[in-house]
Amino acid sequence: MDRVRGGAVGLVAVVGLVGVTAGCGGAGAAADDRATGDPAEVVRRAADAVLRAGSAGAVRTGMEMAAGGTRVTIRGEGSYDFRGRTGQLRLMLPTGPPGQQEHRPMVEVFAPGALYMKNRGAGVPEGKWVRIETAALADGNLVTGGATDPLAAVELLRGAAGVTYVGKEAGGRLRHYRGVADLPRAARAASPELRGALGAAAKGFSTKSVPFDVYLDERGRVSKVRHRFSFVNGGKDVAVASTTSLEAFGKPVRVVLPPAKDIYAGKIRQ
């Protein structure tokens, strides 16, 4: 398993658990059904196609985690402004054992270089936000917040290598590709706002390749991408499968950053 250096992964602090992995299946395509062009280049260009779309009015995320026999699933919904590099998700956290208070949905706001979290728990007063510098995280916020930043999920594809075309799916509407994302390459090719975070991830993971399955629409935009991360945390092997789905491209998206007075600056329990 890969190792994330520089301390425990923050996701453990978010939900008090660790979580998951799974791969995407799919049969090979017939020769006459293959997409034209180099598959790796087609996938790398998908990031630009998403940025040209400007926004995704409907974003769905899923993070499945497995470690030490424990499995956790976190799902989120929201929207993302790719031009402004901002977005918002509402995450449904796993429920605890019977009799324990259920987790309130956690709200995350993404901004260039920062992640804001509300209802995080861990000693943060109710109604307050926590601000985290993504470039300071060992994983570059690929798994820390319980959802991969949609922009980071797309930008990772700039490091695509060893890509194969699997075939058409969703009634021929989507093209399925499979490969690995090279973290250092993705960091070098990423948009300026993401270079710091992906650069941190490239340093934090001992193995630099992240397997992925991606589904592109007829305009070459990412409809769904699934990354599989693995590392060691607290002596446990942790596998994480992070899925990001994008819909309603071009729909206006408005994201409001938390005001400074609502950001908690005190100590946070780990």
C-alpha cells in the first residue's frame, strides 16, 4: 500500500473513522467502437473541456473507505464554478452506533488554495467554519475533507498515462477510459490554483500513480471520474475510492465564502 507522509490523514479527524476502495469494471470495446486519437491525450484534454464549460450546476461525490475491517461511505451534493475555482458541497456523514447522536451534514466550500468546513465537530463551536490551506495538507485535499475537490479530480487527469479505451456506456453517450494519473506530472500541468495542492500530494504519497476510470461525454467533458487512493495511516492500510460526477454544465453557480468573523481559529481536536 502507498504511504502518505507528514502526519495522519485529516479525513480520520473529520469522521472519526477511516474508510474504502472499489474499482470500476467494464468490458473491452470492439475495434470499430474505439474512440479516435491517443487515449491518454484524449483524457488529458478533458480537464480543459470542463474548464471551458465554466461550471457544473449538479455535482455528486462519493468517497468509500476501507481500513482494518471498517468500511465508511460519505456522499455529497452541490455545485462548482470552474472559472472562479469555487464550489460548495453538502456531505452526509456516516451515522454512529445506535444510541449515539447522528452527525449533522457537513458543508464544505472550496476556494483557490483553501477548504472551508462547517459542522466539522472536533470541538469547533456550532455555526463556525474551519479554514484549511490545501497546499499544507499531505494529500493536497484529495481525501482529507471526505470529498475530492471537483477541480482537483479533473486536474489529476492532466497526468494521465497508460490509458486504454474501454468502450461506450450509457447508451453510447459516454466513452469509458481507464489508466493511471501520475501525480508529479499532473501537478506540473495543473492550473495555477491547483499546483500547490497537487504538488503537496505528489510529495505526500510515496507511490505517485493513482488508478482511475473516467467517463467522457460527447464534448470530451468529464461526466464521471473515479480515483483509487491507497496509503498507510496509523499503522493501518487504507484504501479510498473517490467518485466525482458532473452534470448541468454551464449552469450559473453562486458560491459565497464564509465571512472572517465566522471562521474558528481555536484548537481543533484530532
